Amino acid sequence: MLIPIGVDPGAEVAAGVIGFPVRHSLSPAICQAAFDELGLGWVYAAFEVAPGDASRALDRMREQRMAGLSVTMPHKADVAAAVDELSPAAAALHAVNCVARDGDLLIGHNTDGAGFCDALLAEGVELAGVGCAVVGAGGAARAVVAELARRGAGEVAVIARRPEAAEAAAVLAGSVGATAGLDDIGEYRLVVNATPVGMAETTGAGTVPFEPDLLHVGQHVAELVYNPLHTPLLAECRRRGVPASTGVGMLVYQAVHAVRIWTGAEPPVDAMFAAATDQLAAGQDR
């Protein structure tokens, strides 16, 4: 069976997150806050699942009659191959970050791109008709590229070290997809850092993903890194008066979509944001 981390071993877990490693995940705090605010009496837990064991984890989900799972690295592609059905977004990306039960079926969803766009729209950032540059071509970048196109972005240019990876990601944006170079960043109104550069406890910690002098007033920068909450890139934006969004928005809103799918209820966004920021603040105080 799946062994929960951080909850009573005898608790009946309704939903959880699988990953490896997973102890750092903020999903338990965010989703438990939603369940508590909704008065569901549900328990959400983290499950450390070794690489290659995702299919067996889904078997345990079926046996334990869990309502849903969040999926993080390195299992997103394996889960996409193991569920019974895929949502259109998950099928296009060949990646699943949310599994929901529908009777006896397990349905795989990908809420990353929708979460990213909803977070920006909630801040009043315009997307329709806007030229966007996405730096990075990994799984998160691909989800963002596809969803920006679906939301009507004017152009979605992918910037990556490997040209073939940039081209493959740009295809997901259809007719508005393109590739570009780092020197082109100043031409786009929305600039997205979808790389791990700036993430705490990585080789890129303390650095920025591109030359910050390329930025200027009139642009908006969106960071996908959420730990630390205030990355080096965001500090450079503040110095230049360029408005920017932290990575917490995407983190919370992808969970908002998941909670809505699992429960059918409207998620308490404020409570979920508070849980995420409290956890990040606690971690950075240690």
C-alpha cells in the first residue's frame, strides 16, 4: 500500500502527491488547507514513490479508493502512460500532474499551464494578443507554451539552449509558436522563466537565467521558481521597475484546478495561497 508521510499512519487518505523526492512538496499544506476550509474532513498526504513505480502507485490508488493524486517529478510521463484516459491537455503534453477517479476509471489531467495562466489573469496581467517569450523547454515550459497559445497569446517564442528542444516546444503553440534567442527577450511583453535557474539548493541558485539589462518598463516577468519566493531574477526586476510575478501563483492555481476536479467544489484560493506562503516562509527561516 502507499505509506503516507507526515500524517497518522491509520488515517484514511482521500488524496495525495507522489514524487521522488517528495518531502519538500508544498502540495500537502496547500491541498489540506483547501479540504479543511471546505469542511470535507479529507486527509491529503505525501507518498514517496521511487522512479519506475508510478504504475504500482496508481494500482494502490484504485485499491484504497482514493479520490485523487497530484503527480510530480519524475512520474508525470509514466502516469500519463498508465491512467485509463487523458484530458486533452495531458494528451498533448504526454504528461500528467493530476489524477482523478471517475467511477472505476483513473483520468489523467495536466493543470500546470492552466494554473500558470489563471494566476497571471488573477493579477490583472493581459495575455490575449500579447507577445510572450518562454525561457526553457522542459515539462513546465511546454505546459505554459501550450496554454498561452490556447488563451490567445499573439506569439509564443521558446528560448532554449538546445534548438531541437525549443522547436519541439514551440510546436505546441501551433500557428503562434516560434523560437528565439536570449538577445530577443526585450521584444516580448511577457517573459517567463521556466528554467530552474535561481532555485534554492541547485547549481543555479543565486543566478539569473538571462541578462537582466534586456528587460525594460512595459514588460511583465513571470517566474516559475517558487523557492526561494523572491528569486534573483525578481530582485533584478525590482531594480529596473519591471513588474513581475512569483512562482507561487502557478503552484497554487494548478492545485486549485486539482481540488476542483476532485471535489466538484469551488476551491478557497486565499486559504491555499496563505498555506503556501506560510510554508515557504517557515522553510526560509530555518
